[in-house]
Amino acid sequence: MSRTVSPIEPAKCNDMSEVRAGVDSVDAQLVELLAVRFAYMDAAARIKTERNAVRDEARKLQVLKNVHDAANGSDIPVELVADLWERLVEASIAYELDKWDANRVR
């Protein structure tokens, strides 16, 4: 019989089941947020009229700077967050390119 534990804040965790419940809760929230982020990629693929507009290096740099600045103001490893976002942005660009192509093949 598994025990269901409601997530509590990390500093108040007393055992691993509480930690795991919190991590699982955060992971579920992150997936929901990623779904919203990728829905914006769908919108961008629909709105952009030129395929070469999908990769916008200036915008990529701005997104990475925004995230770097946000991470810098928190108690998490900035370089780890920067690496994660680099991967996320590149995955988003690839996704948007696929969507852009799919929207125009009829």
C-alpha cells in the first residue's frame, strides 16, 4: 500500500517520501509550463511568414540573458540553468521549424 504525501516546502521535509512528493509535484508543474511554452512556439510558427525568421539569434541571446539574470538572483547554479535553457531554446527552435514546415505543406 503506497502512502500519498502532499508536497510541503523543502525546508520542512523530514523524510524522502516528502522530498519525492515535492519533486514529483514540481516536475508536473514544469511539464505544464513547458506545454504552454511550446504552444507559443506553435503560435510563432503560424505567425512567421518566412522560415528563416524561426531562428532569431538576437532573440535567443535575449532569452538566455533574461534567464541568466533571473537565475543569478536566486539560489540555484546559474551555469546549470544557462545550460538547460540553451538546450530548451534549441529544442524549441527545432520544434518551431517542424511546425512551420507542417503548416505550409498542404
